[in-house]
Amino acid sequence: MLESLIQNPLLVLFTIIGLGYLVGNINVSGFRLGVAAVLFVGMAFGALDPRLSLPENIYIIGVVIFVYAIGLQSGHGFFASFRKRGLRFSLIAFMILALGAAGSLVIHKMMGLSGPSTAGLFCGSITSTPALAAAVETAKNLSAHLSPEARALNVSSPVVMYGLNYPFGV
């Protein structure tokens, strides 16, 4: 079964989505993971075998669809609320970002995390998937001169830290 998944990335994608949807609907004392379970199932699949991966285009398309869907869901309310309480909401958003950045830097210093890991920690704490995509792309670009193993670690560490911190950010 594992070999057929490794040879068919599209099957991996839909298996992760399907299992994540099922796991997300499990109710434990009134708590459900919802669609966030897809992230955890994806991390579990990645931990099974490093060869279980998706083409890079899938990540890019996924981020684009995610941002587009969020825009459709909240776009009309955003502009209406921005006219009424725009300055107050902008200040609150700035404070949340500043607290997330400060907390990430404190944890970075206390635990000696790498830069990519700290970026993933920050992205998860503010639950920003587009920021994660930017962190991964930056890690790819800045680690081009490293060995393939070190480059893979730099590129995957923001994703792992994001996945670990995302539930706490929510």
C-alpha cells in the first residue's frame, strides 16, 4: 500500500484529505479538530516515509485556493466593518502580530530554534497559511547553497512548527 501511495502523489493528496475530513469529525467531549485535522494527517503521512510528498504546484495551488476562499467568505463583511471600525481593528491586528512576533522571538532565544523553525512558529501562532508559504519559499531560497539534507530540513522545519503551533493559535 505504501509503495502505491509513493508512486501516485494524487492518491496521497486525496487520501490525506479524506482521512483528515474523517478525523476532523471525531467528537471528543464536544471538541473537534474540523478541517485542521487534514494538516495533522498530512504531517503523519510525511512522518511515515519521506518519499510521500506532493508536487510543489499542489502547495501553490492550495495556498491560492485557501486565500481565495477566505476572501470570498469574509470579503463583504471586511469592507463594511472597515468603514465603521477600521482604525480600531487595524490596531488590534497590529497588536496581535506584534505579540506573536515577540513571543516567537522569546521562544527562539530560550529554545535556540533555527530561523526557519521560528518563522513556522510565528505563522502557526497567528494561523497564517500565506505567511507559511512565504516562509517556506524564503527557506528554499536562502538554503540553496546547503547540502540536500540540510536544505530539506530548512524547508520542512517551518511546516512542522506551524503544524504543532496552529491549534494553539486557533
